[in-house]
Amino acid sequence: MALPTRGSATNYDRVQINWLALVSADTGDSPITSYNLEQEKASGTFEEIVGLTTPFTGVSHTLTAGIVSGQDYKFRIRAINKWGSGIYSATATIQASAAPENLASAVVTSNSGTKVRIAWSAPTNNGNAITSYDI
């Protein structure tokens, strides 16, 4: 299985995990009956998120419980068909979004008396696009 990836719905209070569906050439000539997604816990052990006790054939899952802004989360995925379980993917690290870094000092680039133009470099966005600045 390919490495799970960070989904676009990931933000400060949710982590979306996406993966690629296996194509027929990679399924052992049997349809996939489930994708088993697991999360690595602090102890280093993995815990089922979806797909082992109840079949799950989707290619995305969103976690909302216990998500901490800016924290890294680790996941792995494997496919299951009538022949059994495939090997797990490598472990992917996905970070929940956090507030942007502090803005460096703004610089006045022109001052015409009634209008002031300022400029700054965009700070690190920490996982989500910066949508506005308050001045």
C-alpha cells in the first residue's frame, strides 16, 4: 500500500487521512473488502481506527476526537480481501494545523501623507492557508 496522506479537510481540530485505492493488478485477483487504518499511540503500539472489526472500503477517514492543534499523528494502512490482509504501508506522519507563526515586522514602503503602504513576508502557515491579516 502507498503511504497515507494529509487530506485537505485537516485543520486545528480534525485530521483527514487519505489513501489510494488498490487497482485490480494489486489485489490478488480479489476485490478489496476493507481498508484497515491504524493510528500509532504514544506507547508505540497501533490501534484500529477503521476497517478491521467493521469493513471500510472508503479511501479517506477524518478523526475529530482528541485532536490537538499542531500535534503530529502517525498512521498506517493495509488492504484486506478474501485471501486475508496485505502488508501495512509505511507509517505516515500527519500534523493537525496550528495558528500561523507570528508576523515579522511590517515595513512602510510608501507614505504619501494620506495613504500608507506596508509590506511583510508571509509567516509559516502551519498547515492551513492564511486567509486574512488584521492590521
